[in-house]
Amino acid sequence: MLPTWKDAYSVNHTKLDSQHKELFRLAAKVYNLDSSAATKVKIKELLLQFYAYMKEHFSEEEGYMQDIGYPDLDKHKAQHAQIIHSLNKTIKEAQNLKQIRQSMRIMVRKWLVEHIIKHDLEYEKWRKSNRIQKIKEKSAAEDEFSEL
């Protein structure tokens, strides 16, 4: 079973959280494809929609991580590239609906579970700890100044 969005997955960024929710929705559509009702054209359209949305989201997310000075940005970008490569490979190499569904189910589940739930939350943890450190430094500097 594919996980559903939970507030615990929030990175405390309205736009990125909204995009993550949409990716969960699109992933569920891909994951729950009904082979009896889906044509190859419909499946390809859905995969291309998912692909385009992921690329847009990755670009937005990488810009945000750059803005906050996230130290593992390059590593995170490499994960994004790997996900896009995997999706490209699935779209190009799948021979039939069953193979597409099987490949996409594996990829979507792995991506959602391992990437959003695990890796994306890492930059939020880093942002919070970095913010707290800056507040402590500012407070210490103000204390030092007030003693003068």
C-alpha cells in the first residue's frame, strides 16, 4: 500500500508542501492504475504529467535549498537526477502495461517513502537547527553588547 500525505511530512514551506501533496496525489493515480480501464496512451499521458511535475518540483526545491544554504544540496540534486533517470528508463523501456505498472509502483513507493519522507525532511531539520543556532548567536551577541 502506498503511503498518504501526513502533516508529519511537512517541510514547513507552503509551496513545497503543496507540491509534495500533489506528487502524492499523482503517485496514487499511477500506483492505482486499473489495467482493464487504462490504455497505453492514457498511461503514457499520466506518466508524462508525473514526470513534468516532478521536474518542476525538483527545480523549485533545489532553489529553496540553495537559498537556505543547505550543505547537502549536491547530494540531494544527485538523488533528484537518479529519480528522473529511473522514470525516463521506465517510460522508454516498458513493453506492456503490466511492466509499466510494476516498475512505476516500485519507483513511486521508493521515491515517496525514501525521498520525501526521509531525505526532504533532512533539509527541514537542518534549516531548523541552523535557525536556532543563529538565534543563539544573536542572543549571545546582544548579551555581550548589553554588558558594555
